Amino acid sequence: MQKRILFVSHFKKQCGVHDFGSNVANVLQNSRVYKFIYVECNSLKEFEDALRIHTPDAILYNYHPSTMPWIRKKIVHKFYLSLNGDLPIPQAGIMHEVTQEKADKSDNLLFDYHIAPDPTLLLKNPIVYKTGRLLTAFHNPYPVPELTTIGSFGFATPNKGFEEVVSAVQDEYDQAIIRFNIPSADFGDEKGEAARILADRCRNMITKKGISLEITHDFLNNTQLLDFLARNTANIFLYQDKTGRGLSSTVDYALAVDRPLVVSDSIMFRHLHEIRPSIVYGTNTIRQIINNGTAPLNPIRNYWNAENLLWEYERIFNSVFTHEKISPVFRSRKKKRFKSFLNKAMGKSERHFSWLTNTKSATEDDLSLGSQLSYHPVELPEGTGLNRILDNSARKLYTNTTEVLKKLVPHTISKKIPEANVQQAFVFDTVWRMTPQYTNPRTLCVGSYEDTACMSLRKLGFVIDEIDPVLNYYLQEYITKPGVLENSYDIIFSTSVIEHDPDDKSFIQCISRLLAPGGTAILTCDYDDNWKPGLPKPDVDVRLYTQKDLRERLVPLMKDCVLIDQPQWDCPAPDFVYLGKYHYTFASMVVRKLT
């Protein structure tokens, strides 16, 4: 029998939070895994009635303190155990206006879990999940206007940049139409006074006879809004907020209509800033962005769809119910105890794979394209293959490669333990070495967060799909994602990840399934040929690997795959020391899938 999840929002208002929740709810109705029941409540009594009628197994709140002020800790906790006797009822709240800081500091004092619709979020907090955005399926029936027409919409709240749009268009064009929709807002501008003042301000800025400005104040429903955006040559949003803001949902609508999109460098558009060619005004002009068309938007338009969002929510609640099943004491209301229990219960001492680090802090590296640095693969001595021990001899061989990484991502690599960087150097070199064998290769990095090989390759122009539990998924989740095709990646690489996965069998099988015929998989691992279960190992490792593991267990699990060369995995004296007490080394495993 399907578990029932009550999705609680507020009654319809001229409000972006309501529309967001309604759009998500429409997608969730299609679930075959769970029965999502959408209700709108404006009071505690209405909420109580909905609980009694539907008796849910979990509750999901489209929560914002401005729209649902009747939600209080004591109310949520009142129903925590009341519906099913002493059985806990997991409760999750959607986080609007989420930032990394807010996500990291979130606790379980109001909701047990939080869901953030922010694809840029790093998942450092075990009770915070994230999803991509939702773009409405829409076929644009309108021709591109003969006269350049620039559209924008939004409430008249501070820093929306409508005046900046007027200035930008007049700077570039002598003839154009600007179309604004600035409705009143039930929360903050109910009478529309701010909207009218802003409109007058924009009208007074027009100085060119060939520039016309059309402004409407009607609150448009989803269909009307998409129709409004679809009729423009391009849509532009020049918000001015630089810090402390969540993502803007306005661009979700603009992305749906298959028209060029122009955004500012505002933090509210951070999820679009890595699009190439850039759609950021100031990096490119409006004309340049229009001339580049909508092709730069296609990867995210294909990803942020209803099918993927439904999969995200089903995956999240699969995890939630798994957590609930682990232990009846799981739902401690004390933040520190709760998070500690969750990490231990799920067998994850870390949610990423970057533990070989120093404590030295560092700022983020700039991964924008444009580096002029050249690289040539290491010349391998005769008799030296790619399946080998990454020891001091390898460190010497890949010294120049390590220096390249230091130049490309100096801040990130400064956080790493120097002796461990040989793995990233090997992986970087081997990916570079293999890439010319393929035409436009599809490349996947498993465990990409702060992986300096992946970061460096990206900076040099490599197109890489990235997965990491801090960024998005575990490998075993990713392979079930809609649109992910087996036998589709020409190169898959993973640096020191597999030893941290409790289920390395499924891990290696997933890599094999994703690898295309003729494709290459490049892995490194923590290695000690004398290690046996029960012997000392780093706490973050599930195991250390031996020759027998690699030869007799992992490679046979990779269907139709063979080692690329004769392995040289003998290592009687490991030369890496971790935390001053664990002696082991690193080994590489490079396989090719048969055609």
C-alpha cells in the first residue's frame, strides 16, 4: 500500500510561494511510489481537519513564515506522535529563500527534514535535501518579434533592477520595445502602490524616441505568464542583490519559453552563472546573448523538468522513510544528538569524498574558462603501465602534473595532504591521455566535490558530468535518474571514492553499466596488500584494497571490461602515513569496456 504524504500549503494568493508549491504539487500527483495529497490551509483548525481526514504517513509543508504564520514548533510537535499512537510521523519543510548558511545551520526544532530547491547547495547538513528547479513544459507558438522586444516581470520589491533593464536596453538599442509586468503582491504590496511608483520611475527614464515601454499590473496565472514571456525576443532580469538571498523563481518561467535569457551577476541567479556562453549581462551584451540563442540553456532546460523533480522527491522520501525505519529514537529533538545519530545510522561519517585534507582553510578557486596553460601527458617509462601503485616513484613521475594542478586550482589543492595529490595528478593525466581516443567524449566524475583533477579539467574546457553526495547524488542513485542512460559514458573517473562506499559491489557495477563500449574507467583507491578485515584502517574507509580484491572481485564484477594493461600492484612497504598511524598506499585501476 502506498504511503500517504500530506502536502500542506496556504490558500491561493498573488504570491510566488503559493505558485511554487502549487506547481510542485501538480508534479507530485503523478507519483506511483507515494500518494501525495495536496491541501491548502489558512489556520490551525483547517490543518487539524486535513490531518484527521487523510491520516498521512508523512507531512510536507510549502513553508514560509509570512504565508503560514500559524505553523509553530508546538503545533508541529503536537501532531508528531498523535496520528498513529507512538509511531513518529516525519515532517519536511520546503525552504524558500535558502542560502548555504541557512541550510548548514538548519535544525530539526520545527521540521525533521528540509528540502531546498537550490541546485547550487552543498549538502553538508544531513537533514537537508535539495532538488533542481521545475520548468513548465511549454511549446512556444509565437514567431520572434520583428522589432527587438525585451521582457521582464516581478513584484515591486527592492533591488529588482527594472530601472537597470531600461538603462541597458537604451544603451544598446535605438529602437526596441520593453515590456514589464509588475503586479501587486498580497504579501507586501496589496494595493499595488509600490508597483505604480516603480512603473512611473521607469517611464521617466525613457530618453530615446525609438524605445517604447509597456507596463501592465495584472497578476498573471502560469499560462498567462508563459504567454507573456513567449512573445518577447529575450527576457531579462537584472536583480541587484549580491549576498544573503535565495534563488529567484522568475527565471524558471523564462527558461520554459525557449527564448534567450539575460541575467545579472546577482546571487539570486547563481545557478545560471556557469552557463556557457555566459548569459550574464556585463560579461556579454544583450545583443550577444540574443545572438547566441537558446542553445546554451538547453542542458538545464532538459534537466529541470517534471520527470526529474518527481524522481527527486520520491528519492528524498525514500531516504526519509529509511531513516525513520532505522531506529525509533532517531527523531531526537536535540540538534547535535540528532545529526550525530543520523550520520552514524546511515554509515556516513562524511557526505563527500574529500577527507585527505589539511585543516588549512582556503577560498574557492575560479573555475571559469580561459586558462592558457598547456599540458602534455607524462611520458611513461618502458614497462610502466596505468594499473599501478601510486607511491613515491609515481609522485616523482607525476611531479610536473601536480604542479599544473597547483597552478589551476591553488586554493583547493592547498587544503590537501601533499602526499595524496599523486592520485589526482594520475587521474588528470590519464583522462587527458585517453580523451583524444574519442570524438566529443561524454565524461563522468564520481566524487567530484573538491576533486582537483576534475576541477582542473573543467577549467581547461573539459565538459564533465559530476556526481557527489555533497553536490547531488550517490552513484547508485544517479544511475536510476530519468535521462541517465547506461552504456553512455566514454570516460568515467573516480579518485579515492570506492573504499568509502559500504557497497562497493554495486558501486563498481554501476560504473560498468554506465560505461560505453570502448569506454575507459579510471579509479584510484586506498591500498594495502596485507590488509584484512579487522586490521586497523582510517575510520573514513570501509576497507583497504588488496591485489586479490582488485583482480578477483572488482574486475570480474565489471561486465565486459578488462584491465587496460598488466597490473603492477606489488607493494611490500606502503609509504603513505595518514594521521600519523595508518600506513597504506594508493593504487590505480584502469579498465576498458569491450566493444
